[in-house]
Amino acid sequence: MDEARAADRALLWGLVPMIVVQLALFVVPLGIMFVYSFWTTRDFQIVTEWTLANYRSFFDGWIYPKVLLRTLVAALIITALTLLAAYPLAYFIVRYTRRWQKLLLGAVILSFWTSGLLRAYAWMALLGDSGIINKGLKSIGLIDAPLPFLLFSPFAVVLVMTYFCLPFAVITIYASLEKMDWSLVDAAADLGASPMRAFGHVTLPQTLPGVASAAVLTFVPLTGMFFVPMLMGDASSVMIAPLIANQMQAFQLGLGAALSFIVAIVVMAALALSWRHLDLDGQAA
């Protein structure tokens, strides 16, 4: 009994650093943002009078809800595209490249070694009117003028944001596939199951926790993505994070905090609803 209690105490002490980090980096900033959301700014000074004016500003017009809805829809679409691209790549790395796994994983992770802003500018050089793609298509006679949808468009935003999220999803799904018992797939094949049937009934259910984690790691950052929509998009692809940044830059801290808190609540509610349909083993409820 004493050994069990000592082990429990050791476990609790081991959790202390994580709790401190969570409090310092999540709970405290969220609390500060919540308080600021009830204050206003007047003549570049914080007025510490409690008011719901900032939240009314969100619901009074259609601009902010429309942009938030657009952000959530875009995040869902990009998350789906990312998972569709990441799963086959992770599956290929795990199943067919045992000898080159570390090299291929290194290639996936390599993008993290470069600033995200620099990578975004690199995509602008690729997709621009004078970029490699337009020049290449013109040189072989497929187009006479630069393609207008390649840059400063919703297409560019979706493409580049998918690129940014792909490594996170690949690594997460790879970790889930790596733990899988592949003998079950071989057993399904021996029993006459086609490759697609074996995938749907054996592989996918076992890796569903990894897919769910990859979806979360993709969806959450997308709702707060700032520089990609600003650099790659146009007026029709404005997302909520740049609007919040504009409020902060204009020293409308209360309104910016209220918008941030609303986005945080919506995202946490969406995650709670999605995780409700998964049990502890990751199986659909």
C-alpha cells in the first residue's frame, strides 16, 4: 500500500511541470483575454468598465459571423484535403519503404526547418504571374496569359494552407500506422477480403485515433492562421485571424479579445462534438 501511495505521489509530482505550463500558456492567457473582452478602449486607453459592447459588435452585423463561418468552412475543407493527402503518404512510408522510412520522414519534417513566412513567399514566387508555373505553361504553349486563380485567390489559400498542415498530419498518422498489427491485414486477405475491404474493416479502424488526432492538429491551427490568408488570398478569402489582428493593431483590445474568445469557444465546441463520437479506442460511437 505504501509503495502504491509513493508511486501515486511520484506521478502527481511528475504532472506538476505540465500543469504549470498549461496554466502559464493556456489558462492564464485565456483568462486575461476573457477579462479584456468586457473592457473597451477610448483614446488609446483601456477603460476598465464592464460592458457587453464588444460582444454586441460581433452579433450586430453580419460581417464578423460571416468571416468566422467562412473560416470554419475553409478549415474543414483544408482538414479533409490534408487527411486525404496525408494518409496515403503515411501508409506508403510505413508499408512499402521500410529501408527508407527515416529518410522519407526526414524529408517530411524538413519543411519545419524553414520559417513559415519564407515558405509562403516561396509559394508566391511559384504561383505568381511571373512564377515558374505560369512561365512553364506559357513556354510549352498551354496558356497565353498567366492563370489568374493561382495567386491571390481562395485556391492559393487552400493549397498553401494544406501544404503547411500536411507534415503534422503525416507524422501523426504515421505513428498510428507504425503501431498497427499488420498480421490482421494478412489474415483478412487469407480469408478472401479484397484490399479495399481489408482497409475499411481492419486498417482504418485501428488507425482511427491517429486520423482523429491529425484532424485536430490540422483544424485548430487553421482557424488561427494569419499570414497565409493575408499573403495568398483576396477579399473573398478573408479569415477571422487577420480581422482580429487588425483590431489589435488599432488598439481595439476589447473587441479583439472578444473575437478571439468567441473563436476559441466555437473551436472547443467543435472539438468536443467531434470527440463525443469517438470512444477511448478511437472507434466510431
